[in-house]
Amino acid sequence: MERLVHIDALRGGASILLIVHVVALPLLTEPGSSPAIDLWLVATLWLLFGCGFLVPAALHAGGNDGRGFAIRRLLRLLPVYLLAVLLTAVLLPSLPAWLPGVTSRYPGMAFEAVSAYGALPPLLLFYGLCLLLHALGLLHSVSLRAGCALVLLAAALLLALTQQLIDRTLPVTLPLVLSLMFFASLRYEVQHETSSYARRRAREYARYTLRVYLLVLPVIFVAGWARDGSAQQAAWPGQLLGYAVAVALFLLFTGRLRLRAPLLIWFGSLSCSLYLLLPAMQRLGQLLTQTLGLSGSLAASASAVFGLALAITAALLCRRLLEHPLMRAGNRLTGQRDVLPLGRLHSR
């Protein structure tokens, strides 16, 4: 399966949002204030939607070799993740070491899977569900994936309503994010299916599922977040807006306005490493600034610049020294041919 340039560019857009959230916003906003839209949430959702868009198609294109898919994914993700875990443990001891890529914890909002625990739990669960459906010979079915999206959406709604009844925090958004990833997988057939009938059928399922989201999503957020006397009561409108913006722009950027800027494509190639390493590298930039004895606004600016430079450098090194060699090793091990380089795809 060849790389899709606009999905790499979407990941690059996510990387830039991560950088803006971690590097630029602390310099531009008052301490303790937060923007109306959580850029880190939007960026993480885009990274997950990109996986949802590609993974079922990649499994289907690879035939029945689900084992080969798992090997290639583990060889690509695990070494960078373990490196990020080590750096997080050393540089950010206040965060659990197994949560690289999480900038902060939201007390009272543990059910917000992406913000509280990062992208890894929904990503691994999505891989597992796709591999299970692939083993059963059902993953190619657009109607079944649309059904999975709606069932998981219903599970999120049930958890949100249950949370109101028992007054306990439940992982409301974990099934919600998985549902949206299955919805993202429908977009692949809408855009890239060779049969016009199959594209039209996928478009109908996607439109129907999107209408259900428009009806159910606000109910989930109101029921899951708006509890009297809790910090969630003020936070849920921003979280709902973040999800709505992420979905709307994903539909736009995989439809009428496909991103193809070379800079975005380049950042997209670094997106996984940047996501995992950026918080730790930003902390390392702060330590470097303290070592130089800088203070005031100059210290904040220098810390941001150092952190960004360290994060991009670390991501480039990971890409060259870990991801590329291990991806080639995984392709050889599983008999998978190499995908076309991004430069060749962009030049078409």
C-alpha cells in the first residue's frame, strides 16, 4: 500500500499544533489561562484519525498477514516509545513514565482518555479490534465498520449516563475515540475505493454515521462532564469544541482541501517521535535555560527555542537511526515491499 501524501501532511499539521501548544502558547497567554480550543487534544485526535484512516486499508491490502502487520507496527513504534518512556522518567518525574506524549494531567477528568492518558491506549485497542476483525474476515466490510463506530458511540453514551448515576469517573471518551477512528476508516473508501458503487455506498454510511454523531456527541459531553460542583462543569464546552473542530477539519482535509505542502509532509514524517518526545525535550530546554542563568521573558523565550530545537533534532535522529532501519527490517522480515518515498510521491 502506497503512502498517502495528504495524510502525512495532516500528521504534519498535527505536529505543528503540538509545537504551538507546548512552545508558543505559554509565551502568548497569561499564566493559568487556557485557549478556547485544546490544540494538543485536536492534534492527538488527528494523529489517531490518520491511523483510523489507514490501518484497515493497510491490513486489507496486505492480505491475510495480520501477524506481519503487528510485527511491522511494533518494530516501528516500540523502540521510540521506550526511549520516550526513559526520557519522561528522567526529565518529568511528576508524570507516570509510561505516559510519554502527555503534557499535563487533568484532575477530575481521568475519563478523558486522550488528554489524561495520551494516544497509546486507544491506538493499541484499535489495532487489536482491527486485527480481530481481519482474522474473522470482516474488516473489509464498510457496513460492519460503520456498525462498530455506532456501537462504540453507544458505549460512550452509556458510560456517560452511568457516570451521572453512580457519581464515579468512567473512561467515557475511550470508546468515543475508538468510534471516531472507525468512522475515519470509512473516509478511505469514500476517497480511494476504485468502484463508484463502493464509494457511493461508503459515502452513505459515512453521512449516516456523521448525523448520529451530531445528535449524540453533545449528549455524551453534557452527561459526562457537567456535574455540579466539579471542575468538569466548566471544562466540557471546550472539550466538545475540540472534538468538533478535530472532526470537521479532518473531513475537510481528507475531502475538498487536501494538504500537500512539503513542510507539512516533512513534519508528518516526524509526527510520532515529536508527539512522544516533545514534552521531555521542552523540559530539557528549561533545564538548559536554568543552567545558563537566564531569567524573565528572555528565559521563557530561550527555553521555548531550546526545547523546539531539541525536539526536532531528537525526532530526526529517531527517524534516521530507529524508525527507518527497523521499518526496513520489518518489511524484509514479513516480505512487505517498501512504500514509495515521500519525495517521489510529492513530485507526482
